[in-house]
Amino acid sequence: METSPLKILIVEDEMIIAADISLALEKMGYEVSGITPRGEDAMKNIEATRPDIVLMDIALKGEWNGIEAAQAIRTQFSIPVVFLTANADDQHFEQAKTAHPYAFLSKPFQHRGLKRTLELVVQRIREEGGLDQNSKLSGDQDNSFILSDRIFVRHKDRMIKVYIGDILFAEADRNYCLIHTAEKEYLLSVPLRVLEENLPPEQFMRVHRSYVVNLSKIDALTDNQEFLVLGNKNVPISRRFKEAVLNRLKLI
């Protein structure tokens, strides 16, 4: 199972600036999927690495400027673009708006400004940009959010990507919940109820007041029908949910 922080592609033809951005992003816990000075080369990188966000200088050299590259990215990949620009006048702003960027960042900029801009972009992705509207988390989330096939959680100062299909089960822990995978556990600052509401119901099921399991990951049912076996973990089945659980297992 592969997990990784949010990936960001830098498209910037001033390499000193690009290197500075790259170092700043890594300190913030992001992964830099690449640095390229040309818009047309960015398309190749996106095809290969599938970043989550693109930081794009507007004034690029080459066949495409940043606006044209962002338009192509939006059409082909629907990946959020943040424009970097040294020209913040109204004319450039109006031209750049045609590419529907998620944010603008004027150069020169401070690392704090970059950090805050990306936090707002991540929030927009979560709330309206690239989310499946049936899989949005609500409330206090500690920067965790769900896309259609993955969940991003903060883990050791990084935003870690965990595929929903890799989740074995989730366990309530007071006002938090623990996501268990075959290799690691991740703590989310949302109640189990909120997580359950945003997981695909055809794949996940409540089996106990404190547990939601991935039905496709069940390896066995104990002889007394009191526990489900998922990997090397035993998850209890409560009386309240036992009949529904057994009925679902018959259909799998």
C-alpha cells in the first residue's frame, strides 16, 4: 500500500525561484512532483506524476504562456492551478481569470503567503472544487478530507494520501476516530459518525457502535459470530448489528 503527501508541480522558468518554492513546500509537508520551466512540458509531467495542485508562473517562455498551459490542464486533467505572477495589474488579472485558477500569488512573496494560499486552495478542493459532493466531510477536520477514492489526513506534519480501498476498518476514539490499514493507523479529528457518512455505503458498514468495517477486507467470521477478522485484527460485532452484518456477508 502506497501513501504519500499532497503532490505539487512547480511550473516556473526562474529556477532560483522554483528551487526556493520547492524547499518551502517540502518544509510544509508537501511533495514536489517536479519542476519544469515550460507549460508544454508540464503536461508530460502531469501525465506521469498526477499532482494534486499546480503552481504556475503566468509569464512562461516557450510555446505556451502560463494562462494557455493552465487552460490545457483544466481541460485535460481538471487539476487546480495557482498562478504565480509578477504582473498583478488589472489587464493580466482579467486575462488570467479565463483559465479559472484557484488562486493568485504575486511575486515576490513570503513563505507564509504561499502556505496560507495553499491552505485556502486545499479548503476549496475539499468544499467545492474537485470533491464528489457525496463524499465531503463537514465540521472540524484538522485538514483531513475525502475525495472520491482517497482520504487525505495529517500525519507527522504531512498531508498523507490513503486510498479508501486500503482501509480495513475505522474505530471510534471519543470525539476522534482511528483509520486502520494493513500497515498503519491514522487519527482523524472527526467522530466516527461523520467519517461513516462520507464513506461509500456499498463498501463500508457499521458493525458495532465503535467500528465501521470495509466489507471487502473481511477475511473470516469467528465460529461464535462475535468477531470479524480483518488481517491480523479482530473487530467485534454487536448484537444490534449482527443480523444486518450476517445478511450482508451472505451477499458478498
